[in-house]
Amino acid sequence: MARIRWRAYVRLAVPRWTRSRPASTFYHVIHSVPRENFDHAFLLATRRRAGSVYVTDRGGANPYDELPAGGLQPESLWLR
């Protein structure tokens, strides 16, 4: 599992060895993501072979104490 701030995630260099493992092995938790970048965060996670992804705009000591802004939107392409 990778837990990382959005700014660092954008610059993250994924190790080559991850290509030899199934995507289900990797879970990315990305916090402090501006709401307008949620789609970009999911796209990057997909390209980086994350089998599961959690994206939130929340930050601070506990970015998981509430749902992301707007909750989980059923019209999101990433929830299909």
C-alpha cells in the first residue's frame, strides 16, 4: 500500500519491479487531492497498476475521518 500526498504522487517514479506483479497487489491511497484533480489521480493510479485506489481531498493528521468532498458520485466513470 502506498499512502501519499497528491503533490508527491504526481512526481512519483514507480519502480520497474511492479510490472511483474498483478495489479491486485497494489493499493494506492492518495490524499490532499484538489477536487478538480480527482479524475487525473484515478488515471495516474490506473497507469501505475494500482488494483485499488482511494482518493480524497482531505488532508491533515487524519484525511480519512470523512468522505471526500461531494462523497462518491455515482456518475463518476471510475465507479463503473
